[in-house]
Amino acid sequence: MKKIAFIGAGAMAEALVKGLIAAEQLPAEAIWLTNHANEARLQELHSEYGVSITRSRTELLRDAAVIILSMKPKDAEAAMLYLKEAKLKPGQIVVSVLAGIHTSFLEKYLPEGQPVVRVMPNTSATILEAATAVAAGVAAGSYEMRLVSSLFETVGTAVQVEEEAMDAVTAISGSGPAYLYYMMEALEEASIQVGLDAFIGKQLLIQTFKGVAKMLEQSDLTPAQLRANITSAGGTTAAGIGVLEEQGVKAAVQACVHAAATRSKEMG
Ligand code: NAD
């Protein structure tokens, strides 16, 4: 690929820049960024990563194979007007990371047939461990989907879904890190309550989370089977899980995901 252009040089753009450079997918200077009235931020990214920065729309978009929209959703319309005036070349792929913005909204501003791909990464992109879902707009085919998936695989894993699934994706992996941080917060507080030093409790919990994620990745067993395997009748784990069941924690978690999916639908 010749060149990637980012419109919006915030946290998500930086995570992707880091991933692309680490994966050696293309040289740093082939990654171009522009931003909204924040020259210092552009300079910072240039010094840190050696990427190219510009205020010129023509320079930004010339020969860009992929154009990544990475501003907040509220700024999408302004960015699309900016792209509309630019008159993109056929085949230049417009990629949106904007939560809750449908590809049909973006396509309205583009010539018919311009490929648009929508992605939903999550915050772990900053440490190259994002879970990303990728969905095609009307004019994006398997070539565009493969190319965009491979870009997002540089910051974690990427799966292809139909766009209808994006609200569910947002509710699971988009917001998911916050649910797990919430769980971690509760466990950290509890570790202190049962007498552990805060630092030691945190270290034990971090490794416990990592171990569980790796075990799920490497094992053929379901979470329910893995849990059953380590829960002996009358034991300590059974005592703890019994309280979770009594207090309806599974139903609460499911209600949480439903609420997030509903909110995502309302916002779209
Ligand atoms: P951010 O606020 O850190 O960065 C956005 C940048 O875009 C800002 O620096 C702003 O100045 C610039 N900008 C706004 N409008 C512009 C325009 N018209 N032209 C050029 N630059 C413009 O935001 P972020 O956290 O990087 O999030 C960006 C997008 O990524 C959001 O739409 C969000 O929904 C999506 N996203 C973020 C995460 C995450 O974990 N941060 C996860 C999934 C999706």
C-alpha cells in the first residue's frame, strides 16, 4: 500500500499509527495525518513516530489508498463535507472508526461506488490488543474488507461482521473493557476488605485476568466448563459463586449488555 491518510489525530489514530509502524506494514512517512486546529498535536506525532503531517487536503489525500476518519462522531458531518469537496478518486477506501455512524450516512457525501468500511475497535488498541469488528458499506468488496481487516490486525484482532451487528459489537467489545474494569474495581476493593495489601491484590488480580483470557483462548472448553472444573462442591469457589447466583449477577451482566446495545441503536 502506498499511503494511509488520517483525518483526526487523536487517541485512536495514535494507537493505529503505533500498530502500523510496529507491524512494518508501511514506512512511517507513508502514514499521513491532519487534525483540526491543533498543530502542536501533529508536531508531537511527527516527532514521536516520524509520520508525515499536513494541513493541505490535497497533499493529505493524494494517492492515499485508505482514508481513515478518526474524529469524534459529532464532527463526522464536517469531515464528510471536507471529503465531498476533495473529489476522491474511485477506489480510495474511506474507513470510519466513528461509533454509531452508519455507512449510509457517510456514503451520502461520496460519489456512488466509493468504498466505505466501518470498523469498531476498542480502547485496548493503544496497547495493540484491540478487538475490532469490520463491516462493509454498499460498495466495499472482499478486497477492501481484507485490506482494512489487515490494517486493524496490527492493533489486535479483527473479525468481519454485517453492519447490522455493529450495535451488538459496540455493546460487547466496544464497551466491554469498561465492564471488565468495573469487575476489576470491585475485586480490588474486595481484596483489601479481606485483608490483602492493595499492591499485592492488584498484581494477583491482573495475572488472574490474563490467565483466564489465555486459558479461554487456548482451551476447547467453554467458560461454563472451565468454571465447573475449578468449583468443587462445598469448597471456597462454590461459596463465592453461590453468592453471585443468589444476587443475580449473570442477569445483571446480560441487562448491562442489552442496555448498551439499545443505546447504540438509539445513537445510530
Ligand atoms: P480524540 O478526541 O482523541 O481525537 C479526535 C481528533 O480529531 C481531535 O484531535 C480533533 O481535533 C480531530 N478532528 C475533529 N474533527 C476534525 C476534522 N473535521 N478534521 C480534522 N480533524 C478533526 O478522539 P478518539 O478517542 O481518537 O476517537 C476518535 C474516534 O474513534 C471516535 O469517533 C470514536 O467513536 C472512535 N473510537 C474510539 C475508541 C477509543 O477507544 N478511543 C474505540 C472505538 C472507536
